[in-house]
Amino acid sequence: MSQDHPYPPLKLADRVCSLEGRGDPFTAYEQLGAETRTALVGLLPDQWSFEGKRALDFGCGAGRTLRHFLSEAEAGELWGADIDAASIDWLQEALCPPLHVLRCEVDPPLGLEHGSFDLIWALSVFTHLTDNSIPWLLELHRLLKPKGLLIATYMGRWTSEALAGEPWDEDRVGMNVLRHDQDWSLGGPVALMSDWWVRAHWGRAFEILEVEPLIHGQSWALMRKRDIELTTEELERPEDGPREFAALRHNLRQVQREIELEQQAHEQSLKAHEQSLSWRVTRPLRAAGRVARSFRSR
Ligand SMILES: C[S@@+](CC[C@H](N)C(=O)[O-])C[C@H]1O[C@@H](n2cnc3c(N)ncnc32)[C@H](O)[C@@H]1O
């Protein structure tokens, strides 16, 4: 049982999904991880078994999902990889064995053999990758065995209002990147994807078997590795037709708006700072004025 195992420090649990306002944070962490397990198992083929299989949780954090697969890790081999050293160190100490973990760099490769895994999942990871998104997708393709399965989540449709501040419009979103340089401690960058873009680009390397449209605010795609070798350029190349360009133009507008909002916020904080500075500098003058007025009124 996952509850019988230690929990990571709150800071590590909280960094993969804000636990604020969800009651007891570890109960919420446990619950959310159990839900992702159910969703993953629900997408796997009926005859699937972990017995003798190797699986990887790419971008595993401190194991919110992996901790719910510890018995499967005894029957097969379960790996976790993440860029976050503190999360990987904690997992190494607390849950290995039965898990195996490794820290990865920001960009691929992962340093494991071709065809190492039967199954890879990446939950809430491609939702935040930007320039290295397609290179990582191809790296996961490389790491899968022939016909290996990938479950990857993407977001857009369900979170457009909250993340982009506008209603969802499939025709102006391909892979639109927002908050490109936002730190991971603030949630990292945001990559919005539409179903058509995922089918047009990810679909070149993977056969898209199923898309479960709404779990934890994201779409979950079950894909099977195609027997094909592709480069980043081949996967990124826009498909024919106007929507790729419409989406690019819209992404430009979104970035422009982000810059304007940032400038406004910067100017406001500068103004507030100047006001408080002039208030402090003129404090002795105001005090002298009060003294003079009190003499006059005697
Ligand atoms: C939103 S969290 C999701 C964590 C986990 N998949 C879950 O559902 O609990 C995104 C994770 O992706 C990891 N990540 C970001 N960039 C990465 C990269 N280039 N390689 C591996 N992991 C990465 C982050 O460190 C973070 O732990």
C-alpha cells in the first residue's frame, strides 16, 4: 500500500501540483496519485500485465504516481527519471528498491539503451516542455521497444481560460507556448496543444490509439511506437494548410500580450517604489511643517 511508505518533504510533493487548499496535503497527494494510477491502468490494453516488463515514468517528480506501482515494480522493473535532483535523491533513498531512478539533464538523451522499455508515461510533462519538447518525444520513441506504448498528457482545451486568459479556440492553437522562461518553482513554462496538432506531429512517430479527453484538466493520449526513424525537423515541420500559420500568428500575439502585461506590472511597481521613496525623503520636511503649525496655533 502506498500509504505504508514515507512521503516526500512537502516542498517536493507540492512542486508537482499545488496542494494548497486541498485539506491535509499528504491525503491530497495520496489521492491524486491514486487517481493518476487508475487513469493509466484504464488506458492500458485489457491484456496488459507488468510481469517481466520495464516501464518508465518520465518526469516522475518525487514519485506521486510511481509510489502507487510498488507491487508492479516487484513483478517487473519500474523506472523514474526527472531533472529535479532533490526529488530523485529522495526517491533513491526512500523507494529504491523496488524502484530504479535516474536524474536527467534538461535536454535528451537519457543515457539508457535503445529499446529499453515496454511502456513509458509522461504525465504533466509535455505540458511544460518548450524547445526540447519534440527532442524528448523522439528520445522516448528511441527508448521504447518495437511497438512499445507511450502515455503522454497534453493540455489546452480545458485550461485555456485559466492559463491563456481566453476562451479555447482549436483553430488558433497548435503548440502555443506561454511563460517561456517561467521558473519551475512557479510551475514552469506552459505548452498548450490542440488535438489536431498532436495528431499531426506526435502522430508521425506514434500511432495514436486513444485519447481520453479530460483527466485532471488534461488530455491523455495512448500511443504505439511506429517503426520509423525521424529527426526533430521532420516532426516539427508544419503540416499543409492554414491552421499551423494561424496558430503561430496567434502565439505571437499571446507572447506580445505577455510582454505588455509584464511591462505594465513593472511600471506600476516602479511608480509605487518612487512614491514610497519620495514619501520617505520628504518625511523630515513634513515633520518640520507639523512643528511650525503647532507653534503658530499656540
Ligand atoms: C508538473 S510536474 C509532474 C510530475 C509527475 N509526472 C506527476 O504527475 O506527479 C512536471 C515534472 O517534469 C519534470 N521535468 C521538467 N523538465 C524535464 C526534463 N527536461 N526532463 C525530465 N523531467 C522534466 C519536472 O521536474 C517535474 O517534476
